[in-house]
Amino acid sequence: MANVDGAWDCVVKTPLGDQQSVFTIASTGDSFSGEMVGAMGSLTAEEGKIDGNKLSWKMNLKVPMPMTLDCQATVDGDSITGAAGAGAFGSFPLSGTRKA
């Protein structure tokens, strides 16, 4: 299992522009809890699952409109890449690096 714990400087590319945040992850076995904090507030990672170096989770967005994001990412050393799925709005690329 990959080391996913820690704080990650992340960017999600959305129609509203690049959304920068810090995603903090704490794993327990094959699950994790986390929080993504950025200019538009904070989002709690729910149903966080770990499968090797792959993560999946949901986040309930309130701003700019209520929706559930279905997210997945792959951790490779100090890099994280993936996507945040926003239903009918499509999928938005997510990338980041581990904070030192």
C-alpha cells in the first residue's frame, strides 16, 4: 500500500478556474479520512477507500451549488493525480504534490 498520509497541495481544474486547496489525508488500513481546504471553503472526504496506490472518495460541495463529487486519484511517491466527477458537469482533473 502506498504512503498516502499527509498534506497535499492540490489543484482541481474546473469551469470556474483552477481551484487550489490543501488536501489532508489520514489513512487507517484500507480507508482514509481527509479534508480539502481552499478559497471556497472546506470539504470533508467521505467514504475514503484505499486500494494499493489508488484512492476513491466523495465530497459534498455546497458552493457554487450543492452536488456530490465522486473523486479518484493515484498516488505515485510525492505526486497525486486523478479527477473529481461532477455528474452532468463532467469530470475535472485533479493534481498535486505532497507538502514538505
